[in-house]
Amino acid sequence: MSHNRPPVPVIILVLIIVLGTVGYFIWQSLAVPTDGALTASGTVEAAQVSIAPELSGKVVEVMVDEGDSVAAGDILFRLDDSLLKAQRNLAAASLDTAKSAVSSAEAAVASARAQYTLTVNAALVEDAALRTADWKLNEPTDYDQPSWYFGRAEQLSAFEAESQSAQDALTKARDDLKFYEEKAASGGFLESEQRLNEARAAYQIAQEVLDSTNSADQELRDAAQTVFDDAKAELEDAQKEYDDALTTEGADDILQARAELRIAQERFDHAADRLRALHTGLNSPKVLAAQKAVEQAEAAVAQAQSAVSQAEANLAVIDAQMAKLSVTALADGMVLTRSVEPGEVVNPGSVVLTLANLADLTLTVYVPEDRYGEVKLGQTVTVTVDSFAGQTFSATVIHIAGQAEFTPRNVQTVEGRKTTVFAIKLMLDDPEGKLKPGMPADVTFK
């Protein structure tokens, strides 16, 4: 069966009509009328927030999927808390122990203070009888003032100075004796002196043993008598040797040094006795010791309170870590990506979710260079989206690019300049949260 094909001129005419119609509509979609409102198109965008845990651990639950909308504060996923719970129980027990220690220390302070009060009262009672004792003393006639003339504090100061002076004199006397003992000329005298000292000790013991055998058997008395006779003979020989050694040069030095040391020691002891006698009342050693016990007990309380503070800090650290096990959304948004499943172990800083922040939606459009002057910062524009036909949204110009984009290397013609565009960034106003990232939008500049 044969078909009659249309003549070639007819075919060419039809093609010309079709191509012309398509070209017209394409030109109309690309051309921007210079006498109408400025319009542009773009895609709704949102700042992306990478969600990563601050702690490492095993993921036990993920509450969101890709595409889900979340509100600020919503839990996104949780990590295993079993280890931190055990650590918290231990920290809580340590805190309880520290608080118990504070209670015990405070009780010890109360006891020490009570003991201090009792000690002070007893010391004041003892001191009452001594306060006027100086009035009745017969002091040396060389004194121009009576014994009561100087107060307790003045007497303490004077006898403390005398005690220190006596201590210095005693130290010097000991050093002098040591010096003479080390001199070579004193060696013979020291040996005879040591022999006499040991012989006297042996004689005294032998005498005591002999006296203890008065009612004993004759054999015991005879043996004790023999020991006594030997000790007596040794004492006589040692005494003779010592007497002979007294004529040596070193003997005089040693004897003089020993005498000075004995007097210095006695002076120091008397000064210490008088000083101790003045430490009565609130200055008595018992009162001072009780005061020191109070101070030590108070220091123990401070130390126990410090332990409580440390235990509380440890507990607070664990609580802060446990709070970080539940990762939440910081702002309203939409889940863009999810790369974690329950049972996986995540590390700090590893991104497991990506959210789009719906609180700050933006829209970037491009306007041709010849319409650039119609756009101003802060300008309010109208936005429409296909998803909500017939409804308009408002937006504000927040940024205008300072240089053109998609500019050819060499623009010399009017047609070429029309391909030069500038990026305009808009902040969308969407209080009802209808707009979502990725929606195509059309903008009309007023």
C-alpha cells in the first residue's frame, strides 16, 4: 500500500513554524523585561549542623531518621551509660563518707573547745592564789622596787631573756670543757679521773653487797668481804693516782671547766624553773596545749570540708559526662544525613548526623547586571514556592555580591553583558516552619 508523502515545501514550512514557536517560548523564559518587576529563582537553603558526640561509647538508641523534623532539645541519639552510672555510685559513696568525716571532725572541735574551756577555768582558779603571792615575798635588799612592781608579762619577758642567756652560757661551758678534754696535756688526768670514778662505783656496789650478807652464811659473808676488800684497795690506788694527777697542767683547766659547766647548768635550770612558775593562768602549758588541740581539730574540719568539695566536684564531673551521653538538637531543624546505627561504637568528634537549621533559612538568587541597581540591602521581597501555591512568603536582602559571576573573559557586546549576573542572598521569614531546604522558590523584587 502506498502513502502519498507531503511535498517537501510543506514539511519545511511546518518545521519552521515549530522551531519558531519553541524558540519564542525559550526566549521568553530567559529574557527579563526591562519595564516590569525584577524576578529571579533559586533554591531554599539552610545552614548544615554536623552532630558528633563529645564522648566515646556504644550507641544504644537513635531517635531520628533522615528527613525527620526535630525541635530544639529533642534527643537525637543516646550512648551507653552503664560505666558512668557505676562511677557515679562510687563518687556518691565517697561524698557520703566525706560528709561523715566532716560531722566527726566538727564533733571533735566541739569536744576540744569544751576541754579548752575546762582547762582555762582550772588554770584561772590555780592562778588566783598566785596573783598576790608576790606581795608577800621578801626580795633582796638590793632591789629598789617591790616584787609586785613588774607585771606578769614584764616578768615573763625578763626571765625569757635570762633563760636564753643562761642557755648560751651553758653551751659555751660545754664547748670549753670539750676543748680542754681534747688537749693532749689533759690525757693523763682524764684517765686517772675515769679510773677513780669507776673505782668509786665498784666500791659502793661492793659495800651494798657486803651489807646484804649480814645474816647470810659465813661462806657468803667471806666472799662478799673479799670483793669489798678488792674494791677498797682499787679505790685507794685510784684516789692516789688521781691526787698525783692533780699537779699536772691539764688538771687545773679541766677542774675549772667542770666547775663552770656545773654552775652554768644550775643557772639555766633555775631560770627555767622561774620561767615555768610564771606560766600560769592563760599562759600555762595545759591551756596552751588545749588551745593547740582546738586548732588541730579545726584544721581537721577544714580538711574534711575540702574532701567534701572535691567529692562534690567529682560527682559534678560525672553528672556532666552523663548529660553528654544524650545528644540533643540545639535548634529546630531537619535531619539530612544519618550514618550511625544502634550497637556501633562512636568516637568523640565523629560526625554521625547532619541537621539543617530551619531557624535561619536563606535563598540565593542571581540577577542580571543591567538590573543590579534595583536591589538594595534590607529590601523586602516576595517569595513563592510550588509546594504552597497561592501563598506568598517574605524575605529580606542580607547580602549583595560585590562582583559578577559567570562573566565571560571578554565582554564587549550588549548581549554579552546580559549574561553577567550578581548573587543576591535573602533571609526568609517563615514563622510557621513551612519551608524546607531544597524547595525551588521564585522571588519578586518590589
